[in-house]
Amino acid sequence: MEHSVAYVRTEDAPILKPPANLVGVRGWVMANLFPNWSNSILTVVAALFTYWVLSNVLGWAIFRATWTGESRDACIVEGAGACWPFVQAKFAQWIYGFYPIDQRWRVNVCFFVGAAALIPLLMPSLPYKKWNALFLLFAFPLLALILLTGGHFSFGFGAFISFVVQFLAIVAAFLPLTVFGIENGIKSAKPGLILVALGLVLRVLSYAFDIPLPAILDGVSTTYLIALLLMLAGGAWGLLQVLGAGPQASRPVLRAWLSGGVALLLVAILLKWDFGLEYVETSQWGGLLVTLVVAITGIVFSLPVGILLALGRRSNMPIVKYFSIGFIEIWRGVPLITVLFMASYMLPLFLPPGTNFDKLTRVLIGIALFSSAYMAEVVRGGLQAIPKGQIEAAQALGLPYWSTMNLIVLPQALRIVIPGIVNSFISLFKDTTLVTVVGLYDLMGIVIAGFADAKWASSQTAPTGYFTAALLFWVFCFGMSRYSQYVERRLNTGHKR
């Protein structure tokens, strides 16, 4: 009978190196490119196709390209590739359009200040994010407007004061909603909102029905005066309701309301001030300048308005809900090119005689409203992903509507839809090329306009111009895409199982 003797190891087993085909570059290649026969064949085909594309593109853009020259003669050599002297000659125009050469420093200042304020805002480790964001949202647009146009706008200061008063009255009528919440605030604000609504209707009617007043008010229509008084009454009602809530609740709201009024008056003074700058019409703008102005305006405007529309579409108040639904569906059901034609050519026909807006301003309004409708649906998708139990828990704790949205729902919803938001921004940036159809020379429009220059007419001029424009668009869009991925990783929006 044999007896088994247990073996007990008295020392650690030697550590062996992992197989070479499982680690390092070779391991990655074997695991991802050649794991089996089918994937290996696809890898070889893709490599051959990539080589064919790169060899042709690099051969045309670099190795066979023309790099120096003063006219088309340098680019009409047989077998020549890209005509880079054409890009060098036209590049400044592609950036500034027809902006006066001696005034281009103003555009450079806007570019530099915008980049200097945006870059720290995008870096999480840097402080003062709140003030940086306020500067970009409020101070920088005013600075850019004055620098790019020259300032010293010729509007009537009295008319602007009247606009500020009406705007503040309308905002004051809505103040009870911010203090008491939507459900309770609507009861307190209802009389004021009705007065403001009647005032707005009469304000519109004042363009068509003018009744002469005594000589002391000569030039002011009766309907306009009544509309102004109704709006003031509605605003006063809202202020009285807020004051009745007590100092602790009313002071922050009134402080914000008064700060807004002071800010509007300050804006009026700055726009009216003569800084000694030469006036440059928007018809002289062009190139990358117009592309950035249109894209940034649409992006900055569409996100907050889209959030409000998404919340309005989910509201329990029928007026707010159906207004939001109607706005979203109407603007989403119309092509952008139709919106641009409407804003450029049809809108002036609906305005009172003598009233007109700059073409670029009309285009900016149309694009901002159009992009807001699409952004609203993106945000609504994020809102629907938030469990209803979180809202019910907030209501059980006594949080009002806006606190629930601001502190609980929106941070999670916006974090979920970061890819959709950035996708809308990228789509809007590329859609700026459509402004060419209404006579605005954006980056693509100014590139195409350069093809008509007989000095640079050659078979390689247009391909080189389109290739350069595509690279510029790709740089901006790829940058936005990569930063959104960085934000997703930082916020850890993935759902681990």
C-alpha cells in the first residue's frame, strides 16, 4: 500500500513574464486588430484604404503643392497640387471680410479678449468662474458690439428709457412667481399679468390706431399711453405682492430687479457714448468674424431659452405649456434657410413704416430662435430621464419649484444630455454657412467669393479654398467635441454596473 506524501511549498513560485502577444503594443494589436481571421482581413483592407487616401491627400496638399507665387501662373503648372499662394493672399480677407484694414485691430482685440476670458472658464482648476462667466455673458458682448460697430448709436434716449421702463414693468409682474413658486405665485401675480398682457396687446395696436392727444402730448398715441399705464400698473401689482412676502424673501428679488434696471441704463449710456471710433457697417463684416458672431450668438441664446421652453413644455399651466409646444413645433417644422429668408426679406414688411433692423441683426434673431427650439427638445430628453420620485421628494421637503429645478433636476438633466447639447452647438456652427443665401459673407461665402478673382483663376484654386475652409471648420468642431468628452469624463456621467 502506497502512502501519499503531501507537498508543501516552502518558497514562492517564480514570477514568469506574461506572454509577449498579450501585453504592450503587440498585445494591443493582437487583441484589437488581429483577434481572428475576419477582423484581420478588415484591418488589412482598412489599412490599404487609409494609405491610398493619405497618399493622395498628402501628395496633393504637400508634396505636389505650390507654396510660393504672386498670381495664378504659379498654380497652373502641369501636375501641380494645392495652390497655397491663393490662400496666403486671401487669408486676411477670410478672417475679417471687408472690414477696413486700418480698423482690423478692433476685431483682433475682440478675438483676444474673448479667448482670454473663455480659456480660464473652461479650465476647472482656475478660480473666479462666476465672475468670468458674468463677464462673458454680459460685459463682453457689449464690448464687442461697441468695438466692432464703433458705438455711438443714434437711437432716441427717451425711447430707450421708455423701453427700459416697460421691460422692468413686465419683469416686475412676474416677480411673485420667483418668490412664491409657480403654483402659489400664479394666484398672486394673475392680476398683474393680465394688466401687462392687455398693455402689450394695446402696445401692438398703437402702431395701427393713433388717436391725437392734447398739444402737451403731441406725437404720442392714446393707445400707447394707455398701454404704458397698464404695464406700469401690472408691474406695481407684482412689486406690492413681493413686498408683502417680507424683507427676507423680497430683498434678493428686488435687488436683482433694480440691478437689472441700472444695468440697462448703463448699457444705454455706453451705446450712446461717442468713443471716437470709426463706424463700420455690418455689410463690411465677413469671413470668420461673421461665422463666429452668428454661431456664438446662437449658442449663448439657445441654451437658456431652450431650457425655459423645455420646462414650459412640461408645465402644468395650459398657457405656458401650449405656447412652448407651439413655439417649438413651429420653429422645428421650418427649414433654417426659410427662416433666414423670412428674417431678411419678409420681416421688414410686417414692421411699422420707417422701422427697420440691420440685416445681420435679423439673421441673428432668426437663428437664435431656430436653435432654441431644437435645444429645448434636447433638454426635454434630459428632464424626462430624471425619476419623478426626486421631484416628489423635493416637494415633500418643501422646496419651491425653481429651487427644485435649479438644485436637483437641471444639474442632472443637463449632465445627461451634454453630448446632445454639444451636437446642437456643432450643427449650429456648421449651419452658419447658410447665411450666404441672404447676402452675408461668412467664412464659406468669402472663400467662394475669392474664386471670382481672375488673378487667381486656376483649376486648383477652388479645391484649395474648400480644403482650407473644411480644415478651419473641423478645428472648431473637433475642439468642441473633445472638450465635451472631457467634461463627460470629469463629471462621470457614465452609468457603471
